[in-house]
Amino acid sequence: LIGTLLVQVPAGLATDPAAYTSWLTSIHPKYGGWTPVFDKLGFFAIFTSIWFKLIMVLLTTSVLACSVNRAPRLWKLAFHPRTRMGETFFTHAPLRASVLVPAEPGETMDYVREVLQSHRFRTVTDPDDDGLNLYADRFRWGPFGTVVAHLSFVLILVGFFLSATTGFKNTQFIVPVGSTVQVGNGTGLSVKAMSFNDAYYPDGSPSDYASDLILYKNGAQVDRKTIRVNHPMKAGGVSFYQSFFGEAAAIKVTDSAGKTLYDDAAALQWQSDDGQQSIGKFDIKSKGLSVYVIDVASGKTDPNIKPGQLQLEVDQAGKTEPIGTQVVDQGKPTTIAGLTYTFERTRQFTGLIVAHDPGAPFVWIGSTLLVLGLFLVFFFPHRRVWVRIRKTSAGSQVLCASTAKRDVAFKPRFQQLVADIQLAGTPSSSTEK
């Protein structure tokens, strides 16, 4: 409920203190003074919080306890059923019938058993001093569907727990064409985008997005593939899905001695509030600088930023105001706050979803077992019939009864069963209650 009502931190931000602090600031107007309280309680990342994990453990324990408690009773019903019921059962059971047949009890028992077996019931005979008792049932494995469903739920919880604790999912993984980006999360993987191509139908709607990617493991190439929206690249349990794309600005930064501090492309992945500007950001960690790259949004105009230009805003850690803001021309080095910035050119970037989901096999198996368990419970209900045969002056009396709990479809089948017993035994009379 908390995860549904409260906005959750985007994947990847929780491990970046600066980005997380900035995100908290952005949602502060929504929650006001409750923001730091919710943050301390872990409500903004509830699905990886200690609260959620504790509830999952308790729920799993509860489900297992229920299954352990229920399984022996189901086993007894299936393999050691109660074959003899008291007199009141045959007069008060929800489904009951009495049939008189002109045959001896032993012969009548044979008729009844044949009828039940023709209806695919298993039969167990239990003679007593008063006459003959017969127990019959069908779908004795059906009730085990509840145990299967419970255990499947445990598997789903285990899978979710594994994914939440050892997996990761980054929905904003950006790789500029020509650049190599580390996947992180202890994978040792990095991705280089060689090219990106997008195609469109005549009406302007997209028909294809394709990224040519090279995957490295600890610096050695392990795969190369052109991925599309429904054709990901997978390696070592990590999947790379095509998600979005955009433009990036290739920028080179050098210090006064000519040392290169940054030489890569900053993805212009954000939009200004008014939609007029595309914004990107890169960091020069050795100098404690954050540089915002501002361009005119596609289809928009800005008198301050002309085609072939970008605006750079340089922020220093610990300072509230930018230490330098300047519009730069493509290909012309410009000095800002002691460093030289060169806007080399624009490139495309490909946006990926990178996910490692170790719990997925458990979830798939659990989901399959859940469907199987529900199928057993609802389509194969355990149907039980008790029969008592007594000797009478005219032959034999056949008493039939069944509980038929939550199985309304069994009533007409029970009536047909009784009718078949009457026909098989050639009864002289019949009364049903």
C-alpha cells in the first residue's frame, strides 16, 4: 500500500547520494515536512526496505506453517479415508438417497461397486456387523492443489526477495554512440554503442529502433549484437533492452596544462519545465564540478542559443550559484572558470533498460504452480460418497450420502449415480430426500 501511494525513487538513484538528495528536494513540495520522515523510514524505496523484507519473511513463514499443518490431513483423506459414517450422516447429509433393491446384500454391493467404478470412482469396502459399507471417491489429488498453490506463493516470494536483494534494474541507462559506459553493480560489464538507427512509417510513427552494442567483461569483449525493443541482449544473467533514444553533446574539457579532464558525450536527456530546452549533465570529479549542457529543444527556438551552439553552466560543489555560464560555438575552445571547453559535435545516444533479475526463474515456476494448484482445486474437487447396504425382508436397502461442500455441480451427478444404482439393481421402489 505504501509503495502504491508514495512515489518510489527511480532505479539507480538510491546508490548515488547526490542524485538521491536532489530527487528528495524535487519531491519535497509534494510531501512537505513528511519528506524526511518518510525517507528515514525507507518509504520511498519500500520494496527494498527492511520493513518489506520482514513482512515477506513473516508471510512466507505463515504460508509454510499453513501448508505443513494441512498436508497430513489431505494425505490421510487421500490414502486412509474414513470409510464408515454414523446413522445420522445418512439422514442429514446435504446429498442423500435411499434405494430398495430385490437382491441380497452381497450381490447388491457388487452392483453398487460396478456403478461407482463406471463413474470413475475409487471404491473401498468396509463391512460391519449391521451390513456392508462402501466408500468411494474421485479426484482425491484435487485438494493437494491448495498445498501446491501455497508453495507456489512461497516460490514467488523467494523470487521477489532474490530480485530485490541481489538484482538490479536501471531504466535510464544511457550510452552515447561511440562511448563506453560501465554497467556497475559489481558486474564488471561495460557497454559501447557503435551505432543507433531509427526508422518510421509514412505517417511518422516509429517502426524500428536498433542499437549496435558491444559488451565487455572486465575489458574483454564477450558479445556484440544489434538489439531492438523486443530483441534484447543477454549475458551473465544481465539483460539489455532497447528503450528510448535522443541526442548527446560530445564535449572535451582540458585544464591550463592541456590535460584532458573529460572527453565524452553528455546525453541531453531532460527537458526544461517549459519544454523549450534539452538539458544534459556531466561531472568533473577531480575538480568537484558539475556541468549542465543546455540546447534548444527539437522544434523550438531560442534567441540566446543559435544553431551550432550550446550553453554550459558550471557548478562548484558547496556553492549555491554557478561559477560560470557561457554559450559556446561548435569546434571553438572556450575558457570557463579556468578550464577549456570544446563542443565538438552532437551524437545520438541510445537509452537502455539494464536488468539483472535472479529471482525470475522462481517467479515463473511459482506462477506456473499457482495456476496448476488453482486448476486442481476448482476443476477437480474431491468428491466422496458413502454407501451403506442393509438386508431387508424384500432384499437390500442402499443408503447413499455425500457432503459435497462447495461443489454445486456434483448434485446432478449424484442424482445420476443413484439412478444408475436403481437400474443396475432393478429396484422395486426408490425414495430420494
